[in-house]
Amino acid sequence: MGTMVETSLNVTFATLTKQMQVNLATIQWLTTGYLLLTTLVMVASAHLIKRYAVKNLFIIAVVCFTVGDLLCAVAPSFPIMLVGRLIQAVSTGLSIPLMFHIILTSVPPQRLATYNGLAAMLIALGPALGPTYGGLLTAVGSWRLIFWLLLPLIVIVFFIGLFNLTLQPIARQDRFDFWGFILLAVILFLVDYTFNRAAKVGFLSWNFWGLIVLSVILMVVFYLYNQHSSRHLIDFSIFKNAIVNWHLLGYFILQFINIGISFVLPQVAQYILGTNSFVAGMILLPGALLGVIVAPLAGRWMDQNGTPLPIVVGHSVFLVAAAAFVIFERQLTVALLIGLYFLLRLGFNLAFGNTISHASVQVQPKQKADINATFNMTQQYAGSLGTNVFAAVIGIYQLQHISLRISTAQGALLDYWLIVALAIVGLFSAWLSYRSTMQQK
């Protein structure tokens, strides 16, 4: 439900900007802010999972989702709705790491990719349904129904978890790095805010570059702090493994593009092609549903193959799809958008779940919670930053005194080129991790 609401709102932005009287750069904080706080909770999840029972964390997640859902459903203004989304972010930030924790600690290594594929399928199911769900309800009724209709499902989920979650804490004595958490939170927020400001002042503004410099300085401070601190948010020794590092880079890029383009395409459909919110949501449905089918099959393929070859194949398909958006930019229609997004999601799902699976077998059992938190934090922040960057690019062009159709088209084209560049880097990282793995055999 967390991932479904996240993508449901993307197709309602054109409506929400009018009803709540804010611009696109502001309204997208409903996604960016949500993903940012989800990221921070996932950072803390390595400590929380070690110290507290899974069932207790699950109950907290359910309560937060319910409170946030109700706030959003009745929100009279943007600030109230944003608060509701941030409360829901705590829920998603707890529940996704809990799911992967159960898999990584309970499933034998020879079946790990298959089960992580099932988890990726569940995460993909939200984006598969979200745009269509949000677009349909906005077109025929009200965007508020997005939240009201989830309340019965929350009750069902609560009782399923209450009677089935039994895993106990694995390290009750684990200490939380409070100051490290605060410093990381400031850095992540500042980077997101920097690109949000770029949508208003441009990428060449001293304001933008001043914030970039400040962000880099704080990153250096964070690095030095971790070098001398006795407490750590996660076990940073996992980064001594080159395969883990290459996989983490690829994982970030996949989700950066995946969530970012799920923001861009509905804007293209509505502002350029002139469709309504329902059609804009339907454009993403076939590709997202493909992920539900492909993700577990891709995991089984890697379990049987025994190498990260499916990850390389996935990144290759992903790059082809990204390049097609640039090549056919002037000929884009609703049908072509559906086809290209379908191809992009095929590549994404071949690689995504398998990436965390292969990375997790590179570390010791006691480090499973750390790699789980790291990768889940990375995917959420990549989505937050991806939405912000792609929105900033379109937002800058929309500041020009030309029609929204032309300015959105210009911004979308630059976004497509950015996707191609990142997809090339992602394929390179996948190939290096594959080569390193084969050299170890």
C-alpha cells in the first residue's frame, strides 16, 4: 500500500496543484518528502531490527500508516497532507526492511534470489496498480478516495501480521548512533532541497551551487565522524567488498530512473499529449504489471544460473529502452509510451531484485541487517532524488514564458538524456560486478 499510494499521487499532481494552489515543484514534495523520510527510517532499521521484535515494529508501522492515511484523506491544505504523507513514510520505512529481513534470515542461500524476486514482485505490485488506481479515482471521483479505500485493507494486514510474525531481536545490546543519524538526515534533506530549489532558480544559480558545496562539506564531515565514532548506523565494513559497491551503485541508478520516470511520463501524457489523469496512469500499468511477473522468474533464473548474468542482461535491456526515449522523442504517442515503458520495466525487473540477492551473499550472516538497511535506504533515497531531479529539470523549463506543452517537452527531453547517461553507468557497474564474481570462481 505504501508503494501504491506513492505512485498514485504522481498522476494527481496536475489536479492537486490547482486545488491546493501550489506549483509542481512544491506539490512533488508529497513524493520527495515521503521517500526522504522513508529513507531515514530505513537507515535506522538496521538498529531497530537488531534490537526489537519484528511484530512490535510491524504494529508501529500499521498505526503510522493508518494515522497518515486518515490525515491525507481529510487534508484541507497542502501542509496537512504533507504531514500525513510523512507519517505514512515511517510505516513504509519499517515494513520494507522487515520483509527483506525475514527473507534474508529465513531462506537458504540457494533459494535467496527467488524469494527476493517475490519481494520485488510485491514492491512492483504497488507501482503497477498505483497510477491506474490514482488516475481512475481522480477522474471519476476524488483523489481523496485513494486514501479512504485503503482503510479496510489496513485492518486485514494488521491481523495477518499479528498472528504470523514471530522473529525475535538478534542483538538487544545494539546501540543507536544518534548523532550520525542526525548528520545523515541533514545531508539527505539538503541534497533534496538543493535540487528542489534548482526548479525555481536554475542550475546555474549561485544559490544552487552554494547548497551543493555545503552538501559536499557535510558529507566529508560525516565520513570523518564515522572514522572516529564508536557507534555506527550500519556496519561500514560491508563496503570493503567491491562487488557490494558496484551492486549498490547499480541498485541506486535503477531506482533513480524507475521512480523518476514514473513522475515524468504522466506529466508528458497530460501536458504534451493532452490526456487526462486516468489515461496518464494507464500508460504505466502494462510495464508495471510486467514486473509482477518477471521479478520472481528473474530470481529463479539467477538461482539456477549461479551467476549475476541476469543483472547484466537487465541493465542492457534498460539501456536500450532509455535510448529509445531519446530517439523517438518527437514521435511519442500514448501507445509508444506504453511500449517503451514496458521495455524499460523488463530490464529493471531482470536486474533489481537480483542485485540485492547477489550483494547479500557477499557478506557475513551478522551483516545481513546492515546490507538490508543499506540497499533499502538506497532505493528509497534514489526514488526521492530521482523525482526531485527530474521535476527540477521540467520545472526550470516551465519557468520560461512559453506554453506548458513546449516547455514540458523540452524538459522531458533533457530528462531522457540524463536517463541514458545513468543507464550507461549502471550497465558498467553490472558488468564489473559480474566480472569480479567470475574471477572468484
